[in-house]
Amino acid sequence: MPDIRWTAGSWRIARQAAVGISFSIVVVLLLMWLAGAFDPRIDDAPGAAAAASRRLDPGASLATVRTIRVPQIESSVGSIHAVHETSIASKLLARIVEVRVTAGKHVAAGDLLVRLDDAELKARLRQAQASSDAANAARDQARIEYDRVKRLFAQSVATQIEWDRVQTDLKAAQAELHRTEQAVTEAKTVLAYATIVAPFDGVVIDKRVEVGDTARPGQVLLTLYDPTRMQLVASVRESLTRRLRVGQSIGVRIDALDLQCEGQISEIVPEAKSSSRTFSVKVTGPCPVGVFTGMFGRLQVPLDDRDVLVVPRRAVSRVGQLTIVDVVDGQTLHRRTVRLGRTYGDDVEVLSGLRVGEQVRIPTAEGGDGTR
């Protein structure tokens, strides 16, 4: 017999191996327990077969899987804009002395929005009026001299030179009067630019100035839009535009308001965007309450009708995350999982799981399953 001697290192290795093997056995047993290996198994009793296949109750309500023809649509996204929207700008270089509106305020046509400093403009108007008064007096004097020389010339007392002079003086006086009258009109027009009023009934959506600011020519002071006439501007891919025409009624959906409405195509821009190959289509219609410019909307472009497989919604049950129906096979019910689509009234679309002509059971109103 060979002499086997265990050193301290050998005992340590053997002990580590034993611990590792024991740990592995524990892990395996734990996994088997979690997998249900130690639970009692259910025998294939007659009751188990009945869960998958049941007898049909003679009084059960049945429905036939059928197809219906429904219109098909494709959505094109867009934004809500006002039909009438304007940016009001200044025509003068002047200090702002009054701002009577804020963003969101309703205004009527002719209401004062912004007033600019008009002291200098009023002075210019008074100067123009004074010049006009002087020109009017000079014209009257020229008229009197004209009438006097005319009588003398008729009596052969005045010379031809005097007659020509008074005619020229009268024409010059009339021209000067006309010039000063136009200067007065110009001064009044420029003075009117200092008072900025609303061009139509609407809502202020953007105010960019405050009292004390200096307005520059061309500077936008505020933006105004008419909330009673709105439009959806949508980008429609080029292959769908042949289905649309100006004046056509079309559906519009506004997701934020869960609102479905209808409008009319008012304009199809005859130019495609090169980046997206889409056309801009504008749809106008009555403005529902709560619709504001800039909101997201969908234009529902009608396509060809299609056949849809449907069953009554009452025939569909839900078990956990599954949607199931009871399919009739003679006097037997077979439970089948289905995948559903859109809802059409009392019916629901079946995407998979059923065929046309099959019959399904409709559960009773009391919640019974109609099986025995």
C-alpha cells in the first residue's frame, strides 16, 4: 500500500473544492424550486381538456365573422394658422408715448393700439396750414389784380405786357396755393401715422414694444389676427395631391382638443418642397371654440375603400393582456386569441385570428360564459 500523506495545502484545496461543490448543488436546487420542479403536477384530467374545448349552450347568442367596406384615410400633419394675420409696423422714427394693448387682448377695428410722440408732426402741420393761408391770400390778391387789368385791357388802357403779367401772376399764385394744400395733406397723413389703430377685429398675439421705446420705420410693434377664421396648413405628399381639389370638403383632426371637424380646401400651393416632396394644402372652416394659431392638426386625406374583417365588440373578452373570442365548431366552443384593430360602431376590426364566415359566441349580459 502506498503511503498517502495529507499536507496542510492538500487539506485546504480539498476543503475549497467541497465548498464549491456544495454551493453549486444549492444553486441548482434553488433554480429547480423556482422553476416548480418540486410542485405537484396537474394530471391531464377531463376538466383540463374542458378548459380548452367546451360545449355550446343551446341558448347562446352567436355572431358571424363578416367583412364591411370602410373608407381609408391617410393623415398629413400641419399647423393651425389664422386666415387674416397682420404685423403692424411703425412708419415713423418717434418715441412711443402710449401702448393700450397686451398680448391676448381682443380689439375692434379702429381701436387705438399704440400712440407715438407727435409734437413735431403737429408743428409741421401748423406750418403747412400757415403757408396755405398765405398762398390763399396771395391768390386772392392776384385774382383782384387780374380782374382789374382785364377791364383796363378791354378798354385799351392797359398794355399787352401788363395783361400777360397778371395772367402769369394768377397762375403762379394758384399753383403755390395748390402746393401748400398738398403740403397740408401730407402733414396730416404723416401725423396720422403717429396714431396706430387696429385694421380689423381681432386678438393681439405679440406685443414687442413698451412705453418709452423708440419706434423705427419698418419695426414691427405688434401682431394681430382674426380668431373667427382659422385654417390648417398641412404638408401633403405629392402622390396624394391628385386626390384633392380646391373647394373639396375634407376632415380635420386636432389632437390637443380631441376634436374632429370638417373644412374646405381653399388653396393648394402649386409648388412642391424639394426637401420633403410635399405640397402645402390650406383648409378653412368654422373656427371651433378653443382653437388657436400654432396648434397641431391632421389633415385626413381620403383614399380608396377597403374590406375590413369585423366581429361584434361584445364577442371579445379580455384575459390579462390577451383578447380572446369563443369560436363555434359544431356544438363545441374553442377559445382563440385574436389581434384587434380599429372600432367601427358596435363592431371591432380583427387583424388576425379569425376567418370570414366563422361563428363566435356572444357572452350573456349577466356575464355567464354559456358553457356547461
